[in-house]
Amino acid sequence: MALARKLLRVNLTQGTCVVEPVNQDWVKQYLGQRGLATKYLASEIDPKVDALSPENKLIYTVGPLTGTMAATGGRFSVVTKGPLTNAIACGNSGGYFGNELRSAGWDMVIFEGKSAKPVYLFIENEKAQLLPAEDFWGKSVWDTEGGIKKKHQDPQIRVSCIGRAGESQVLFAGIVNDLHRAAGRSGVGAVMGSKNLKAVAVRGTQGMSDIADPKAFMAAVKAGKKVLADNPVTGQGLPKFGTQVLMNVINEMGASPTRNHQDVEFAGARKISGEAMHEKRETDGKTHLVTNQACFGCTIACGRISRIDETHFSVKTKPEYWGASGGLEYEAAWAFGNANGVDDLEALQYCNLLCNEEGMDPISLGATVGAVMELYELGIISKEEIGFEAPFGSAEALCKLAELTARGEGFGKLLGQGSKRLCTKYGRPDLSMTVKGQEFPAYDGRALQGMGLAYATSNRGACHLRGYMVSPEVLGIPVKMDPKATEGKPEMLKAFQDATAVVDSTGLCVFTTFAWNLGDIQPQIQAACEGDWSMETLLATGERIWNLEREFNLAAGITGKDDTLPPRLLNEPCKTGPQAGMVAQIDKMLPIYYELRGWNTDGVPTTETRARLGL
Amino acid sequence: MQKSLNIDPGKCTGCRQCEMACSYEHTGSFNTSDSRIKIFEFHHEGRNVPYTCTQCAEAWCLNACPVEAIKLDSLTGAKVVSESVCVGCKVCTIACPFGTINYKQETGKVQKCDLCGGDPACARECPTGAITFVDADWTGLDRMRQWAQKTDTQAQA
């Protein structure tokens, strides 16, 4: 059976934990994880609430395939209203925590209210209790995970927690599990911090025994694994280079946003690429990369485990960073590297480690540093305000800014508000490379027209994981599309957005879709879950989830006017490279996209669309 | 001919497919806490190491058992726990130098690797070849081949 078990409702104000059945009508409509939790959130809170107030809720949730043998079946999500965007926020994470939560018998945990004092939730199978977290408040993610395991004398506990960034409500604070995997974006960690909730610690030993048709499930899982193994991206490229396989590819496409999107090619890309991580360093003769690492159930294993250069200025007096740990993934490498013009691989890894240690989204942090560096070079922010010089290309400034933000010190307090608020404060909101308040990831919306539209319409602000048009526009998956063209992009984007909403609701990783299409996933869901999960049902489910998120955002006060890009992307063409001369042509695509979605010209779902989707 | 599990930690990515396969084979459910094989992550070394019973020839667990609940499967060479005989005294868990036989609270019995009757699920499902099932007399064969490859192959005149 799918999500037919139970959810835990934790009222932090009252200090209570109550068991509830999962709403089965909603499971039929929203499947699980992202879809189902969004339905709960949208039904239980006023979308206009202050994201950092006790009235907001925070939902941990797994999918029907989480904790099964399905390849990558270990994902969980954290769904809330995000403080960075004031839109729906949904952070998805891997590692081993998701399986542990499901194995403890829980499909969802809903946190509401606010605790008077710092607490953490401790779950041992059916037993759930809020425990004092004063000993862990003020501690990093790494110290908190270690501390909780030590306190309970159980190294097999899995921990998902915030670091100091979440406590101090850095607006792009993430929630980190298993030391280096994160529900990273949109500030879900700040919401957790606002509730005085430090951690969720779980030990689950019940497992998953209610697969609807085990024989069919194992056959579908086996077939799916073969597709992943045989595919050149999931079978070879990702295991060897991780997502960093993209660094040189995207740069050579002239699609790598550089120095706060002033340029689209970065001369230093080669030095910080996946290939470079395999090369021996001059200082110690070791490679940066130590090994690849899988999340729970994953047969791809794209994760990077690296060892920083002990002699590097950022860590030479800090042995606590010398051991191998997570990073660099492509998005973090880009955000600290290209976005700031920094080509020092070790400095990027140091900043990435800080993000894991204190719980921050490396994309938003790196991109906000990029905005600071441009404002500094324009003379709008002074050296005195920052405390040091911060020109593009300065690895020293990047590392110092990351440290200040993680600790909530000095100029870091402002940086922790994200680039939209920071640039607005200095009278230059146009220099904030954001959509709906969230910073762009590592693909230029001018060079790749479809990605531009994906950013403009994403329900959680600028994001590559809501509709990955890089697949058709760069990699030719499922078909090759001309990145310069606008024709056909709204149609393809809608298909990607709906399919991704399904994948994010299953417990599977969206990276499988480099090789899998929905047709590879459908038999796995159908065999695991009772009821009808045909392709038609899944596609309708994806579209329903997308529209539900849209309606949440509309009710929160976000409108069709927010479906746009910063003026730089609309007016300043790509200066160099294969896409030179291109600007983002949102105006050509957006009306077609709205029509395809069944929305009116203001971007509001029509009565017919709402009725068709059962909203 | 008997076969042995052969584990190469250098190939392990830590995905836990082996643990899930083990639990599914033995219990019909996906539950890593029921697995007889366990992955240990040494995060700061960047290493994942699968560990399970080596099926010792002179098996401490088998010799320690006061009720003869652990028997040799002569076909596979596995030392197999008979749940109907096991009384849950845990002496075998003390005797085993490697910790690979463990008492389960839920059943009141001990459990260990039984080589799945000759077709171990962990080896079958490992996606990277970190766990293989090879000729029990030649567990060193791959490593020998690697060294052999490095030798000077020029024929002496």
C-alpha cells in the first residue's frame, strides 16, 4: 500500500505529539511527499501568514517509494511557506534520513506553532517525544548530529537539523541530514529556526512491508535499475563526475552566468570542474575528489566526497575541515565560483563545507555574494561597510563573507537576507538575480530560452528543479531543442513541470529522469500502491500539484506580474559565446504557457481548469 | 563447488541495496534493521565498507551454541541458524569475534548470514560489484590478477 499509514502532528506551542491517519482521498489526488504535503499545508494555513510566524507550519514528508528497493527510493521533502519568496517552499533531500522516518512508520510529520524553548523531536518507531535542545542550540549541524547520537547512545539514529544559520533565520537557511545532504532551498531552515525546533532525530526499525504487489514491484524495480545502469548520464557521467559533469558543458554553451550574470562564460570554469576534481593537486599530490557516494537506495551515486587541501588559506589552521566530506556539486561550485568570478576550487569547497556545517543554501549564498561584489565594484557598498575589500574574483572575500553569514556577524546579517532584500536596501533591486526573491541557479535564462521560462514560472522562485529545460536544450533529453528558440518551449516546460511534480511526490530522485521517463516510473508506483496509478492518472496528478502550488502562491499575494526575470536578463544580451546577442524572450512564451495551463491572461487558473483538475 | 561472498569496499557507494535485498529475501519486507549484511560509513575517510559473516570453517558461533541450533549447510558451507531450535541465549553473539551474529528482540532468536541458500541477494543486487559471490577456493583471484597484470610480461630469451 502507498501512503496509508499515519502522520504525526506536533504542536510545538503546546508540546504535544498526536497520531492521525493520512487522508486517503488526498493520497488518491496527490500521491505523497511534495504533492500531499502541499495539500495539507494549503488546507491548514492562510497563505498570507508571515512565513516566520508560529502560524506557519513545517511538514516533513516521504513518498510511497521511500524506503523501498526502488532505485533512489530514499527521498523526503520539507514543505512550508518560504521566508525568502513568501511562496510555497519545498526542499527535497536524499541521504538516509527519509528511509529512517518511513521505517519508523511515519509518512508525514506536521509541525505547528512555536516552542517556548529550543526542542528536538525524537522518534523511535511509534514513540515520538519533544525533548529539550538547549544543549544543541548554538551548535552546528555536525555537532548537533554527533551530540544527539552520543546523548542517546545510538549511532544508528538519523538526524535532520538546522545549524546556526537556521537559528538566526538566515532567509536561505536549509535543513541538513546525514552531515551533507540538505532540504536546501527557499529558507525551510529559517522556518524551522523560527519555531525553536533544532532537529528531528529518528530511529526506525519497522521497515516497509505493505507493497501492494511485491512480485510486480521487484520486476519493475529491476527493469528501472537496468535503464539507469545502461544510460550514459546516469550509468557513467554522474557516477564519475557528479553533477559537476555540467561545469564545462554549460560554460562551453555560453550558458554559465558569471559575475552576477554580467557574462555567460567563465574563464576559470575548467579549474573548478568535475574533471579538475579528479586531478592531483600541486600542493599535496592528492586529488580533491576522494570518492563518489550514493544516497539511500541509489544505484547512480552522483554524490561527491572530497578532501580539502589542508594548506589552503581558508582551512590551514582549522583541522576540523581536513577530513573528507560532501562536495562539490555543480550548483554549489557554480554559485561560489562562476557567480563571483572565483576559480579557486579549495575556496569553493570551504564555502560548501560551511553551508553543510551551518545549514545554508549554497546557491542563494553564492549568488548573493555575487550581488555584493557587483555593488562593491560599482562603489555602492564601501569597503568600510563590508569590513574588507570584496571585488569579483576574490576568494578571500568570498570565504570571509560566507563565514560572516553562517555566524550572523557584521555584514553577514544583511547578506543572510538574500540578494533581493540586500540590493533593494542599496537602491539597486535590478541587480538582484532572483525570481520571486529566490536566486538563480547555474544556467543562464538568456542563453537557454526554455530555462528562462522555467525560472519565471517556477512555483518556488528561480529554480532548476521544477522544470529542467537544460535536458532538452543542452543534453537532448528527451529530444534536442535549439536553446535559442522559443517555439515548443512552453509545451515542453509544462510537461517537465508536471512530470517533476510527480517524481517529487514518489520518494524517488529527480536525477533518475536523465534516463527514466514517466513510463519507467509508472510501473513501480502502480505495483507499490493500491488503486489506479496509470500514466493518465499520474500526469493529471502532476498537473494538479502544479496548479495547487500556483493557487497557494496567488492566495499569498504573488501574481502573474511576478512571472518575470530581472531586467538584466530581459535587456542585456549575452555578450559572448554561442548564444551571444540573446536576451530572455519571456513575452513570447508566457502567453502560450498560460493558455496551455488553462490560466487566464493574468496567470490565474480558470474555473474550467480548476474543475477539470478537481481543485 | 562452494562459493564465498567477496567484498571489495573500494567499490561500495553506500547505497544500501544489499541491506534491503537481504531483508526482503529473509522477511519479505524492506527493512535495513533486519539485514544480515551491514554497510559502515567512515565519512571523513570517504569510505563505505560492507561487512557480514565470513562463514568461518571452525565457527565460534556454532561451537558455542548449547542447543546445536547452528548447523553447517554442507551444500553452501553456510553456518545456518535454526530458529525453531534457537533459545535466544546469546552465547553465540559473545563467541563470534566479528559481531556478525546478532540477537533480535522481535523474534527472540539470533540471526546471521545464511548465504540465502546459495544465491545471496546482496551480491545479486549490488549495483557496483562491491559484493560478489565467487569460488570459495579463489577469493583472491581478482587481486592476484591485478598484480599479475603489473608484472613484466616480456618472455625471457
